[in-house]
Amino acid sequence: MAAPQGTQADPATALQADHQRLTSIVSRLMDFVEASDDSLIREEWDQLESALLRHLDAEEMLLLPMFESEHAADVAAIRAEQTRLRTLLGEGGIALELHTLRAEDVGVLRSMLSAHAAHMDQTVASLREPARSEVDRARGILLTRWFRPGAPHQDVVSTALCALVAACEDGELGYARAAADVHDEGYRLIFSRNASERAAFAKELRQALSELGARLPPEGSVLGSLHRRWLDVKSELTRGRPRAILRECERGEEAALSTYRSALHVDLPPATREVVQEQYEVVKKAHEEVCSLLRMEQLP
């Protein structure tokens, strides 16, 4: 896939620009909290919550997979920072509802965001060099579309839906391989059911894209490999072992849930949002089921 003309496919630039936007939002929030302007505090908080969660999901979905194999320690540290930011955001939201949000609380969030932004910018700086693979180029293009200021709304929607199609088609493939590998008939039925559901979801999403007049991603394209955290790499190690297969399915489901959460931060058309929300609930239940089965397998 060729990158668009100009610098719009530069993920490092896109990431830095989004960090600057987030910093501006949290700085305005601090001003409003210090001024005790409740109406503006609420408005700015809502904007920060939506933008920051969407940003963190995009990091997880599009950036961290580029570094996982070569920089595992860095990625682990970044994920810890993401968890801390989500916790601070949750605690701040509760404080806002209770009318106890203080400037000090916002200051802690701002400091954490600043440290995380610096860490991410440093980690991603290497991507200013030519992309290392077709998959990385695809990730870069998606990222810059995701963060591009003033992007046409339909472009943002179609980007989110294309990412969901990729996640569902990967889920279909992953569960089909799990069903083929596992020896237990009960697990085989569960994995086969989930594979069929993901195939149906991908078909629904492709229909939604078609109705928007968007270009459909080719099946099996490079974009379809963005979320492949299933059984490809470890197939020889997991063959026939329920616990190992379930662990890989759990990882795949976590990636899928992150993609759905990112899509739900987009201002989707009402009918499309309903489809995505319904699919998200099914994927969430499938993840819970896989986690429950994994816990059972780990019992003595």
C-alpha cells in the first residue's frame, strides 16, 4: 500500500500533534477548575475524557504492536502509564460528579500525561525513518487518518470501520484455527460459534461501509494483519493444548475490544453505532467466556 503524498502518513508527527492537543485541553481544564467555573469544567472534562481514551486506544491498536517484539520492556512501561492515565481519568470523573475535583487532581493528571507523551514521542521517533514493513506503513496511514485535525468526518468513520473489519476477520481466522487445533469437542463448538459470529460481524461492517460510500478493504489485505495476535506465531506451541489456546484467544479478544472501544469514541451514524455497540457487547461476552474457561483450566 502506498502512503499518501506529503507527510500525512508520518505517525510520529501525528502522535506529537495529538499530544499537544491533549495538553492544551488539560491546561484549559486546569484554568477552569482554578476559576471554579462549573459549566466550563464539565464541558472541558468531557472533551478531555473522549480525546484521551481515543488516543490511548489508538496507541494500543496501531503503535505498540510495532515495538512489542524488539522493545518489550518499553512497551510494558508504556502500558503501565496508560493504565495509570485511565485510572486518573476514572477517579477524576468520580470527583467531578461529587463536585470535589481539585486543581491538584488535574495537576497530577497533567504531569502523568506529560511524562507519557514524552515517553511515547521518544519511542516513536524512529518511525520518522522509512517504515520497516508494509504492515507498519499501513499502521502509520491509519494512525494519521485517526489523528488528523479537520479530517472529513466520513474519513474518520470509514477508518474506524475498516479497523473493525480487520479485527473481526482476524477473529474469525483465529477462532477457526483454535477450533481446528483443540481436541475437546466442547471447546471446538465454542470456537466455531465465535468464528461464525465474527464472519457475520465483518459482513455487517462491510455493508455499513458500502452504505457510507467508502472503499471496502480487500479481504486478506495487509490491513487485515494489524490485529493478528492469535495463533499464527505460537501454533506449534499451542497445538491441542486448551490452556495455551485459550490464552492466545484471550489476547486476541483484548485486541478486538480495544478496537471496538476506539470505534465507539467516533461520532458514528446512529444506525452504524447501534450495530457496533451490539457487536461490542457480544465480543465482550466472548472475552469474559474465554477468561472464565482459562481460569477453570488453571485450577488444580
